[in-house]
Amino acid sequence: MIKDVQKQRDLRNIPIQKVGVKGVEIPLEIERKSKDGLEKIVYAKADMSVDLPAHFKGTHMSRFIEILNDYRRECLKSDDIEKILFEMKKRLEANSAYLKFSFKYFLPKTAPVSKKTSLMCYDCAFVGEVDQNCNFKFYLTAKVPVTTLCPCSKEISSYGAHNQRALVKLKVSYDNDKHIWLEDLIEIIESSSSSEIYPLLKREDEKFVTEQAYENPKFVEDIIRDVVSGLEKNEIINFYEIEVEAFESIHSHNAWAYQKNQKG
């Protein structure tokens, strides 16, 4: 029999909060809201970890990959992630477990005037956690680029105003028997900006979005408040965390805002 070194007793009496694998490349099939003909399979990277009790020398890294292969299935949902987490706890003899699937999510986006359609990419993730009391928590995250135009610059300038790209990071949670579409979260964020960002713009489109941003100036504070208003109207969401960072075009620093709320 081959010796199991990981399971040998460690005498330093130091438990480790998280140990596991990162960046495991995997094809993932997820649900899409729109029937746009795009493939439901996305390229994802998985981060998997468990806590390590003080008496174990190490964890069994290969078991993470085995579990991932065993549970890879069509249309991944939050309850699938819950099953994977409890299997991780069981097979790795752990008290808590963590799992994150990061992936690029492509959506068709139509330019406002020319109606040219191209693909917009968003960085998204499914995140799951199970604690030592077997409480499961699921999070859906999205990073959405938008345009902001400075209200102060518009007010004090004889003509023009500075604008910049901003990145809105959103993390939400909801009960396991409910469902929220990534498309709906992205729509809330983009509608809260000075103007949306498009992957393809013709001249007439560029004129439109430039003027739209000018007529709709937003501080990062305005964006985060508008996003909060949209999230508060959604009865399914029970937790949200928002971060807005504007990559300033005339300053050497960025503008930033943050908000978190546990509803109910």
C-alpha cells in the first residue's frame, strides 16, 4: 500500500483556513436568459478550497479535480454548487468549503443608431460557500464597464466635459429556490450609467453615445445610488455588494464608491 503522507498527523497544532486548487480550467454549461443562439458552454476557471484541521499534514489535491469531474453537468445552478461543496467537505474531511467558477460571459449588443450587432464580454462568476455549521451561501458576481461624465466638469466648463470608463462590480445573493439572470443584473448597471459601452460603434453611434453621456452626467455616487435603487426593487435579492471605480481621464487618481447591504 502506498503511504498517505497528507493524512499523517501534524504536530504544530495550526489549522489552515483555506487550502486547495486555483485556476482549474473547465468547460461549463450555464443557463442563458435570451435564446440568441449563442453556445451555453463557457470557458471557466475553478477555485476550490476547504479548511484543514490542525491534525492533518495536508489535503488531497487530486480529490478536488475528481469531484469537479464527477459533478460536471449541464446548466449549472446554485443547487449543483451546493452539492459539490458538501461532497468536498465529505471527501476531504473538512469543516468548511469554498468554490468559485470565473468565466467570460458574451452577450450580443446592438449599437444605438446603426443597429450593428457585436459581442460584448463581461467577467462573471458563481461563488459558493459552506461553513462549519453546514450553512450554504451562493453569490452571483458581474463586472460591467460603463461610461461616466462628470457633472462638475459640465457645470463649470464653457464647453465640453471630461468623461471616462468606469467599472461596476456587483455581487448578489438569493435563496437557493430562486433564480436571477446575469442579463438582468447587467441591465440594471448599464441603465444606471451616463452611457453604456459598446464593442462596435459607427460614426453615428459615436455621436449618439457622446451626446447621451453629456445629457446624463453621473458621479460614481450617482451610479451606485441608482444601482442600489434597482436592486432594492428586486424582491429575490437578499444581499448585494457594489463597487464603482471611475478611471479618471484628467486626474492621476480614480474616483471610487462602495455599498453593501443585507436585506431583510
